[in-house]
Amino acid sequence: MEILFDEQLVSARRRRAVTAQDDNAAAFLLDIAGRELADRLAVVERRFETAVELHGGTGIAAREALATGKIGTIRRVEADAAFARPGDTFTAAPLEDVPLEPDSVNLVLSPLSLHLVNDMPGTLIRIRRALKPDGLFLAAIPGSGTLQEMRDVLLSAEAELTGGASPRVIPFADVRDVGALLQRAGFSLPVVDAETYTVRYDSLFPLMRDLRAMGMTNPLAGRSRVPVTRRFFVRAAELYAERYSDPDGRIRATFSIIYASGWAPHESQQKPLKPGSAKMRLADALNSRDPR
């Protein structure tokens, strides 16, 4: 398994973000994802007695899910007790861990954390095994296109000033990748789509402050350890303003969130037709004519 992320650094930055005084101001992405997951849960004609929120940071996804009335109890899993809130049922476990017994829960929510695990296929398999038959998995995962503007200007500024560049924005999966991983993990009826959100800032610097406050700064294991100068960030801010600003001078930052759902297999679920069971040949259907 390739180690992309420094998991200790990821955990430390997430912990610092959730305990910072200005945490609520910068948690808008978790708020968006939590509400969207709850909206998708609300339209499911089922009740889920035992639910788990996996590494949801502020716990907004758990609270929004409870408010739908679709679940009985929910337990939060996070890296340590710093993430817990009064009244939470809480389990401490590393980001890479899924501390759930096989066939033990009806619903698993994963809001904006799967993109930071080194073994996403293995994590999805463990989640699927933890679900009872006909249990539901709902996830929000930052996807391809997220922070594309920042990636561009940081690479350009570094290449211009030093003649080389190191990765400073993590790679993000696209919709097809996530759909394939759900199928590989054994989920039934997988559904994957993406929503793109554009957030505007006065400059690169408040965007960077928000990313630090969200614990989203560079955790790549292969990141450069050479300190960067203020000149580098000033030049990156200039390039950002040149390439990605609106007429009023404010810059755009793109966040693409992939929403994924899948079910633990159960005999009651719809099954694809067996090969050869069709009642009509495709060619006949395509050549049919309206009799009117």
C-alpha cells in the first residue's frame, strides 16, 4: 500500500481545527456535507436503529441525521476525545480504523474524511462488513476539482521562483473512481454524484486561514520540508488574483464534493436480470415503430 498521507500530521491538524476558537466559522464545508447527507437520508423509506458517524469532525452530520427522525441511536467515532461533545456516544479510534464489529450497525455516515486515509479500498471493505444486511452507507468525499485554482497557482509560483515544484494540494478522486471502489468493496446499488461549490475570498490569504482552521493544509507524506518564503505566497496570491478573480477583485475557490451511497447486500434488494432472460432482442426494440 502506498503511503500518501502522514496520518499523525492529519490527526494533529484535525484535532487542532476542532478545538480552535474560530472552528465554527471555518466549518462551512462540514455543515454543507452534513445537511446534504441528512437530506439524502430523509428520503429513504427506512428507519435505521443503530447508526455510526465515522470521523465527522464537528459532529454536524450526526446531529443532522438525528434530526431527520430516521435513526434510533448514533455513535460517533473520532481520533480522540477532543472531538466529543456533551451527550455524545463516543468511541476513540485512528482515522484509518473502522472499530465496528461485522454485521453490527444499520447505517454508517462518513463526512469529509475518506479522502485522507491511505487505504480507501480497505476502509470501504471494513465499512461494508460492519453493516447489517440491507444496511446503508452514506459518504461525502472531496473530489476532483477541489482547490484546483490553488493547486495551479502554488505550482506556478514555485516553478517560477525555484525552477521546480513539490505537491502542496492533495490528489482527489473523481466520481468514477469512487463508484468503482464501492463496487469493489461489495456494496449493492451504489449511487455516486457530485456537487460543486464556489466560495469567494478577498485574496489567497483568508482562503489559507480557512483551510488551516479546517485542518485541510498539506498532509502529504512526500511534501517538501524546505520552508517557503513570504515571497512565494505573495507571488502565488498575485497569480491567483490574475487568473481566478471576479470583476469585483475577489477570488474563487472551488470545492467539489462527491456524495456516495451503497447498501450491504440483502436478498430483498433488486437484482440485475440474468443474461439471456430478456423478453425482446435489443435490435427489435431499436427498430420498433410507433403504430399510430
